[in-house]
Amino acid sequence: MLALYLRDVKLGFRAGSGALTGVLFFLAVVTVIPFGVGPDLNLLARIGPAILWIGALLASLLGLDRLFQADREDGSLDLLLGAQDRHMLALTVLVKCLAHWTTAVLPLVIVTPLLGLFMNVPPIGLAAAMLTLLIGTPAITFIGAVGAALTVALPRGGLLVSVIILPLTIPVLIFGVAASRGAVAEPDPFLPPFLILSALTLFFAVIGPAAAALSLRGAAD
Amino acid sequence: MNEKAVRRWTDIANPTRFLELAGSLLPWIWGAALLTLGAGLFMAFAAPEDYQQGTTVRIMYIHVPFAWLAMLCYTMMAASALGTLVWRHPLADVSLKSAAPIGAVFTALALATGSIWGKPMWGTWWVWDARLTSVFVLFLMYLGIIALTRALDEPSRSARAAAILTLVGFINIPIIKFSVDWWNTLHQPASVFRLDGPTIDPSMLWPLLICAIGFTLLFLALHLMAMRTEIWRRRVIAMRRLSARAAEMKPVEAAR
């Protein structure tokens, strides 16, 4: 399992396309917003955490369709499926998700403070946005694994993955934004939405890989 | 008796039997649906006006059944998804695939009638409150399922994929149901299915229930028709493949 994780992480970083493109896309989305809503710093500070969350959500959708497709093309998916009597398939999917998260989503979380500065978010808001993204984005990857597994056999499933999983990620977005706003705006609490966000991540860490494994098995035979 | 019932149930699993049964039932269900709907709509117009809302309250008699059916249809699709995954019932997938567009239309109608009702009552076409948002998410889920079932043309493969997606999306149904209790929203809380009995006056409750039954029958009729069409479509595709294969074989045989 560790070997699989290291392999996927290496592939993700070395393939050149993955991590950097996601970060660039995130940057582009966040940069476009002030052009749309106007460069009013107060307004940007208020909607900043939400923009960061939406940007990160969209950017983390980018590489999802390749999660299993690349492995299917070079045949290693069949090997992983063949080894399911030794390693539970859901566990394999979980490890692949974690590797994908490390390579494609973690860089997004790391650049969040920089982009938050553009949005004029106060320091404590930056810390909150980063923390909520760190806790919440794995849930997006786990949900995305289901979409990726469902569309693994499709030649151009990329858009379909986003369409399928975006409605499911709405709860994550709601509580992530609520928590990061709660840290800045005084009357709103920070802890309750943050705990719900953590619960969502744990919940999808179970549901996502299990459903993805089920549909991968279905796609194979 | 019980064994007999089980055998009958497995008999329906045979698509040909199902086609026959559905074909003979359909006219009756259509008739019952139209009668109940006519009676329900008549009663809706005979029902008293609301003291605050005036005559716009009549939108309720179609809005509420649409919303109920949107959820009922998804619940049924989730049950079909279980049928596909657990029992590999051949009709479960047909049921899921043909119910999705109908459910999407009912959800869209619930949203549309709701916003037509909301404009005079709340002063706005749309608010992002919990109930409206979760129903909108339901609509998006229907569209996602439709997109997925249409993207894969191999029925057996698309069956599993759609079933898994439907089951994952089922999380949304309890959220819709309890959204008005969990969050303090503009949409009113439940007033019919409550533990302490309905809080709606009987003079409005009866037309509402009859309309709901009528729309449910209509849904049933549409669903059966769609299932029949889907079975026929699959047969036509299978026959086309057979004839294409036969046409390919012939020149080879002639060359021999």
C-alpha cells in the first residue's frame, strides 16, 4: 500500500501536467474574480474565503478523471483489481485518493495564503481558510473517486465527472465556507461547522472508496 | 399462498411477462389517474381560499404533489438501484433508467410552480434557502444520472454505474425532507406528515391528498410506459445487432 502511494505520488509530481496546472488554474480563477466583481477591497475581504473555496473546489476537479483512467490505459488497474483478494479494493482506492490529494490538491492548499492576500483576507481568515481546505478537500477527492470510477470506461469522461460530483460536493462547500467565515465574522461560530466538515470528510472517506471500488469491479467484468 | 406470491413476483421479472402485464394494466391506470386528477383539480378549485394568500394557495394543490413525487421517484430509483446491485434484477435497471427523466421533469415542475408561488407570497422568484437549494441539488442529481445512463451504451455496464450513483445521491433525500426542521428557512415546515397529525385544515387536506394520488397514478402510468419503451428499445438494438452479424456472416459463407 505504501509502495502504491509512493508510486502514485511520484507519477503525479513527475508527469509534469498535474500539480502545477491545478495551481495555475486556481490562480486564474481567483484572479478573474476581482475583474468580475470590481476591485473593492472590503467586498473582496468579505467574499474572499468563499472565492478561495470555490477556486480550490474547481481546481481539484481538474485531474480527477485521470485518477483511474491512466491506470486503466497502462493496464495497472487490472493488476490492482486482480490483487483484490490480498488487498481490499476499497483500501487500494483510498490510497490512490490520498496520493491524488497529495499531488493535486495539497499544492492548492499551500498556495491559498498567497491568493488570500490578493483577496485582502485578514491573517486569521487566511489561517482558517487554509485549515478548512486542509480538512475539507479530501472529502472532494473521495467523492470524486466515485465519479472517476463510474466514468472510467468513457473516452471523454472528464466533463461528466464534474457534472456528476459537483452536486454531491455542495455540503462540503457550505460547511467549509461557513467555518472559514466564522473565524473572521464575529457572531458566527467557527467550531461547529468545522467539526461538521471533519465529519463529512470522514464519512466520505468510507462511502467514497467503497462505492468507487464497487463500480470499478463492475467496469472490469 | 406465500410461495405462489413469490412465483408471481419472479414471473414479472421476465420482461415478456412484464410487457404483457403492463400492457393490460396501463389503460386502467391511465383511466384512474385521469379520473382522480380531474376530481382532485375540481376539488382544488372548490376548496376555500386562504385567508392570507387568497387564490394563490391553489398552487399548493399541484406544487406539493410534484415535490412529493420528485422525492418518491428518487426513492424508487434508489430501490431499483438496490435491485440491480443485490439481486441483478433485469427490470430494475430498466426501471431506474426510465424513471430518471420523469423524476427530473417532476422536480423541475415543483421548482417552477414553487417559484411562481413564491413571487406573490415571498416577493421573490428564488431564495437560497435550505429546502429550495436541496431540491435544486436533487434536480442536478437527476440530470447527472440521465447524462451517465446516456453516456454508456452497454446496458449492463451503465446499469451498475447508474445504480451506484443513485445510491450515493440518496443522501440528499433525507436532507430535503428534514431541511425545514434542521435549518430556519423561509419555506414553511412540514404540515401534512407530522407526528402529531396534519396541521392543515381538512377542507384543504382532502383535495391535496386526492391530487397527490392522481399525480402518483400519473407517474405510475408514465413510468410503466417508459419502461415498456425501454424494453422494446433494447430488443430492437439486440435484433439489429443480430441481423448485422447475420449480414456479415453471409458473404463469408458465400466465399466458401
